[in-house]
Amino acid sequence: MALHETFSLGVDPELGLQAEVAALNAQFEDAVAQDILQASIRHQFAGEIAMVSSFGADSAVLLHMVSQVDPTTPVLFVDTVKLFPATILYREELVAKLGLTDVRTFKPSKDDLAERDPAGMLWMSDTDACCHIRKVVPLERALQGFEAWISGRKRHQSSTRSELDFFEIDAGRVKINPLADWSAADILDYAKSHNLPPHPLVAEGYPSIGCLPCTSKVAPGEDPRAGRWRGQDKTECGIHWPTHGKEIDGSGI
């Protein structure tokens, strides 16, 4: 019986979730990514887990691993309506190649856009608010009904991710980072060995790909994420900021 099933027996949900995550991190401390995915998808959170994917530069590796465990695993994709057209095409290519059968696309609500970004130019004045209504809120809606979700974050990507655990608590759910200890070289080697197609923009100088207005090319020697929100004190879109106990209302993000 999973630890989260003990809530009905009088265990405080927050304490129960903390205990579950601590136990999982201890159990899988030295595990490989495939074992973490196998245990999470088929056992610990069977039927209650989804993968969240941007279908970005590194996405093919984790998507391939998930497809090998269970191609019917729900894959949640947030289309901000500001993405590169190449990302949409890449999504279709990977879905077909990997045989993924439950890819769900979510967009920002028309009401939110009409109220907060009627001209579609909010990114020019407030990138945090733009990310919030176009990505954070749609993802929260997409995750409703799931107890856990799979993320492709890695420790090497930024200083804010350097202490990343395999299992975390996020907004009352378990977030799983099976590639946390993977390097950029590990990702490239896996992709090559499994003949996975790269995102077409990588070859054009985009090693990290987000929305078109806020993603620029990266020069040789620059940090791979230097092209995200260039010139701003911003390194995350917001979906990975701690949100447990907060209401998704657009304030403070």
C-alpha cells in the first residue's frame, strides 16, 4: 500500500506526503532513471501520474523512456500560443515516432487572456505575469486529478536546480525528476544511441527553448539557458516555483 493511501486512516496529508517523498528518495537514491519511472508509473502512482513535457530541446529522452514503460501514460503539453511553430511540429514528430497515445494539449483560457493580455503583448511589460496566465494556470488545471507528475528538470541546468531530488512535493502532489542527476552529455548520448530526432531549433543555436518572444539564440560558450528571458533576473517560467499552499490567482508571480 502506498503511503499516500494512509490519509484516510487519520494521518495528516502534508505529513504523510513528506514521509512518502522522504522514503522514495531514500529508496531510489542510487537508482537509474528507468527504474524510477518503472516504479512510479506501474506501481507507486499507477493510474494517477502524468508526464509534463514542453517538447523542447531535451524532451525526447524522457518521452522515450516513458514510452518504453507505458506509451499510454498521459503526457500534458501546455501550448502558450506563443511557442515557436517548430515546437508544435516537433511535438507531432515525437508523438508519432514514440507511439504516445495520450498527449493532452492545454492552452490559456480565453477569459484570462481577455482580462490580462488582450493585445498579446504582456510579455513586453511583465514576463512573470505572462508566464503565469499562459503556462502556470493552464498546467495547474491540466494536473487536476493526478497525484504525481514527471518533470525533465536536471541539476546541471541552473543554480536553482543544483540540489534537485528525484522526488519532491509540489502543490500537494509528488513531482518526480528521474533525470535529476543526468549531465548534458548523458542526454546527448542517450538521444544518439536511441536515434531520437533533435528539436530543429537546437542546430540553429537554441539549446533551451521556450516561447518565441522570450527565447534568443545562445552564443558559443554561453550558459545553455542564457537565451531564456535574456537581460532579465529570471530563470524559471514559474511552473517549478514552490506553490504548495498557495492559491493560483495571479498575484505575486
